[in-house]
Amino acid sequence: MLKRERAWLAICIMLDVAFFAGRGRTVPGADIADRLGEARRGIEPVLQALARAGLLASTRGPKGGYRLARPARDIPLDTIVACITEEAGEQEPEEVTGGGLRGLVAEPFWEELEAGLRASLARQTLADLLSRAAAAGLQRPAAGPLNFAI
């Protein structure tokens, strides 16, 4: 279903960056990998695909990392999935040629499920997921260090 694991990982990465990167701040790839329980090497191709698609911006150097390339409200979830599935060369499913239960019942049913999933992803944005995080009581980190100079 839509290159399940890579699509899921891409959405999780984008949510992590949206949640932890403040204005002008970046999130290091190693921190993203740690929070997601993934190997840095394992998420790097996904980070690169998201950056090539214009969804993430990256900064090099000791204070480098990733940030959203555009506002979270302007990033539909289906766009995230599309950049990953296109990057992986995923093709549309071939026409069902076989008969029997699989070809006449199971495969058309599975295609309906995928179409419903794509439609649901198209209706949701990264901002919607951030709203869910807030509703769940998760607090975003402060934008920067507080300065109490008197």
C-alpha cells in the first residue's frame, strides 16, 4: 500500500521536523533518527528525497540540519507520499489479468482501499498532524533560550 514503510517514514520525518524545528532553527538528521528509532543511514535517502521535492530545506555545518521548506499548512500528506513513491520508481498497478478470487475480487478491493487512503492523505496537511499533537498534550520545544536580563 503506497510503499508502506517509506511513505510512513517520510510522514514521520516531516512531522518530526515540523514539531521540533522552530523559526530559523534546524533539526539535525541524527536527532530525527534517534527520536524515530531509526538508523541515520536508513533515513538519509528519505531526507534527501524530501529535500529534492522541495518539502525540506537543509543546512550544512555544525549547526546544520533540516527545516520545512514551506509552511506546514501548505504540505498535504499525499504530497509527501508522492515524492517518496515517485523517487522509488513505484508504478501504478498493472491491469488485473488473472481470474479467480484474487484477480476479480481481492485485487479490485485492494485498489479501492488504496484509493481511499490516497483521498484521505490529500485532505490532511502536516498542520493537521501538528494539531493532533497539540490535542494529545504534546508541547513543542521553546523557540530559543530565554533571556531574563534586568
